[in-house]
Amino acid sequence: MRRTQRLGGHRASVRTTSAAVAAALVFVGTVAAAPAAQAAPTSADQGPERAAAHAAAVPSFRLADIPMKDGVVLKANVFTPAPGTPGADVYGRYPVIVQPASWGQNDYEYILQGKRLASGGYVVVTYTVRGFWFSGGEVDVAGPKDVADISSVIDWVLARTPADPQRIGMTGLSLGGGLTLMGAAADPRIKAVAAMSGWGDLADSLYSGETRHLQAAAALTAVQVPTGRQSAEFHRMLTDLFADRNAPEVVNWARTRSPGAYVDRINANGTAVFIASAWGDSIFNPSQITAFYQKLTGPKRIELRPGDHATQEVTGLLGLDNATWASALRWFDEHLKSSGGTPRPPVELEVRPTGAQETYPSWQAVSSRTERLQLGRANAFGTGALGGGTPGSGGTVGTGWWTSVAGGTNSGADGGITEVSGLLDQLVKLPPVVVVPLIPRWAGAVWESAPYAATQNIRGAVKLHTTVTASAPEGTVIGYLYDVNPLGVGKLISHAPQSWTGRTPGQAFPLDIQLFATAYDLPAGHRLALVLDTEDPLYGGRSPIGSKVSFGSPENDPSELVLPLR
């Protein structure tokens, strides 16, 4: 079903606070690395016989040095189920879970989850990825050395523990999540994986919309510097990324580290893939992981919730009940033990801001129809012949209009702060906010709908098409979609950047922006607002200060916003 509405004009602003966020990412990593154990029942609570049984069931734990083929030694923890723990085959072998640590962390990160998995009948080996902490070597960022290490760790655990070679799984968070998917492509012995806050396309994570994601890269670098040793190659790629040079080389380097480049191998291996991510992940945006998920042909499941990078999973590292870790364990029980209970629908979403839980048989089923909002002329007052309109009423298209903004200027609309904004959305339902009527018209173009009479269930990636004329050969536009209440306060639904180079100044060209995927319920009585500007602290924009960027709708190419709806 398709509905048509005209978006009327009005531009505007209030600058949201934006700052360097390395400290926030360090905080998340530090919390993850220092979990607090759950209290265990005392013998007085249980009686002597139950206390003895409990003690007998405690998995064994030991530290290990695991040598790699190139002589590098990785630091690891090994958990082995207590004798008699259910889950062993007739030879006394248990399924095995390999857990590479996340970015900047070490093998102690998963110590409580490792103990929990071992208590459930899994041999578990968690290891510090090469280049970090006391593991040898240099940071490889899921490159060939990191991937080869996965197979070496599996070889080691099969030779030195009661691990079943036919029941091998892998899980990890952040870097560990990306390595988990790379391992699924590289080693056919891996039968099931659970990737949490990982990536499917590292190039898209660093350069989506041909735009450098500088704040995210800076935060990751800040975590890596005190805990890891950069290889010469990684140092060169980072330097080029921040200096905005040799972009094709950096993108190619990232693509070789992207599971999406090897998805055919994952499909050929038949690996069962579980993915968990957050709508507001400011390191690995949700669109790149949903695109990867759709390419998988084997057993698969994806869960998306409000939050930022790794914020959904962190309580599980603290030993607390956690929905994502519980789903991962159930996935392994289902695919390594055949005991996971009734299979669940492959797609599960937590809707913003209501918290409603929805399941779907496929990603394609998440949205069932679209609404096309045709953009009229943006103007200073938010009224006029091309403004307003009734949702679903159709109407004529405003053509031949143009709206200009100053290049290299932040309108006050922005995507938030890495690791902070998504976490606030998760905890208190407060995404980045802007007062729409105050956005300065010279810095940002704004279009608003009329108030909606009924709730609008936005599901998937919103798309914008317009025409751009710029005074400089290169530039950047960031598109923001807001939920605007009757007071004019807009909460960010989604956003995305799009850059260009090599354009002839003064010559119009089409521009398409696909906002990051989301699931959002716009309340009845609220408006949608689209804001376009050329500067955001999250990104390395290309629009020179003092340049001019115009958005238009020539008669043969109308501008429109396409909403995917449930």
C-alpha cells in the first residue's frame, strides 16, 4: 500500500551538545572488563548434601597460553564442565564455545559468561585477541592473522580439552562479534555463532554514505592506545582515515575485514548465525548488519533493540540476567545440543520508544507498505501555499523550487554523541533532541508534515531523494528524521550522511540518502520533520565553510521521502 502526502516547509534549530566521547567508550569497556560475580547460595542455605552437590558441579577454570602458528602467544581462560554435567556425548566430549575478547579488552571480560556456559555443559575458551594486553603480536583488526588465530585456538582446545569436534560454536562482543562472523566464513568446523554488536561491513561502518565516521574512529582509537599495539598497516590506515586521504585503499582494507565479503563461504558452510545489535549503534550502524543478515541463507536470527554499541550486552558481562546473552545461549543449545526448545521467528525487534516486542518471519516482512512524502518548498515561516497537507490526502507536487543552506555549518540538528546518545535512548528513551522551530534557516532546510491522526509504525530504512546544486565540487549532506511533538520538540528517529566529490559547481545532480534502519512508533498528534544540513560532529564532512548547497525539485525529478511502514 502506498500513500502520498506533501511535506510543508519550515527550517530551524537548537544546537544539541556534542563532544569528544572516548571516555564514554572507555567506561563501557572498563565496566565490561571488571564484572562482579553473582552471590552463590551458602552451605547453610542448602544443607550439607546440597552444598556438596553444588561444589561438585562447579566447572574447572584455568589460565592458558595458546601458541599461534607464527609464534605469537595468546592469553586465554579455559572453562571445563564438571564431571557428570549434562551435554556430553558417549565419549564424554562437550560442545565448545570460543570467545575472542572485544576491542581493547582481555580474556577476563567473559569470565562470568564463560562460567555460566560451562555450567550448562560447554567447554569454553576465552582469549585476548593478538596485539591487546598480554597477548603477543600487533593489532590486526580482524585481518588474516586474527582469522588464522581462530582456527589455531580451535585446534588447541580440541587437543587439550574434552571438546567435541562436531559441535563447535563461537561468540563475541564488538571486535569479538566481528571475528565470530569472520570465523564462520573461514573455518567450516564452526557450526553455530552468536555475534553481538559486531559488523557485517567494516567499510560501511567507517565510510557509510562515502562519509568518514570520525567520532567513532576516534573513540575506538582512544580505547586501543592504552591497551594495544598498532601494526604499521593499521597505523597507516588510521592516519589516512583521519587525514582524509587514500580513501580507496582504506575502504579496500576494511572490506577485506568484512564478513559480508565472505558471506558465500558462511552460506556454503551452513553455519547457524545469530546476530544482536542496537538501533543506535554509533560504531557499527544497524543498516550494515541488517544488509549482511539478509544475505545469509542458512539458519539465522537477528535481534535489534534500543541502545548504542555494546550497551545492550554489558549487564550480561556483569553476571546479571540479560536478554541478548540468554538468546545466544538458547541459540547454541538449539544448534549444538538440539535442545533449544521451540524455534522462534528469525527476526525480533524492540520498538522505539514504546518498548513493544515484535517478531517477523523475515527482514523483508518488517515493513509491509510505504508512504511517499513529497517535499514542497522549504520556507522561513513553515506556512504557505506549499506547506501543510493532510496525511494520506495526496495532492499536487510542488515543482521547480530550490532551498539553499550554508555549507560547513551545523544547524543544531545532529546525530548525537558516540556511545552516549544511544545509551540514553536505551535507558531513559531520550535520543538526540532539537527544537525544530528554532533551527536557523540559513544553516538547515526543514520540512514538516501535518500532525498524524493515528500512530505511524516506521519499520526499516527511510529513504530520501532530492536534487542538489553546490558551489563546491565536493560536499556532505546529513539527513535527519524527527518525531516532533505539539511543542515543536523533535526527537531523532534516524539519520545518515551522504557525501560527494568531483561534481561541477553550479550543476544540479540527484542525491539519495538512506537513513539508518530503525523501528519507531510516531505517536498520534505528532509530526514528522526532515532536516538537511552539511555538518555533524559525528562525521568528517566535505562541504567547505562559506560554500552554498541548494536542494531542489525540478519538474522532471520531484523530491520525496519514502517511509517504510508496518
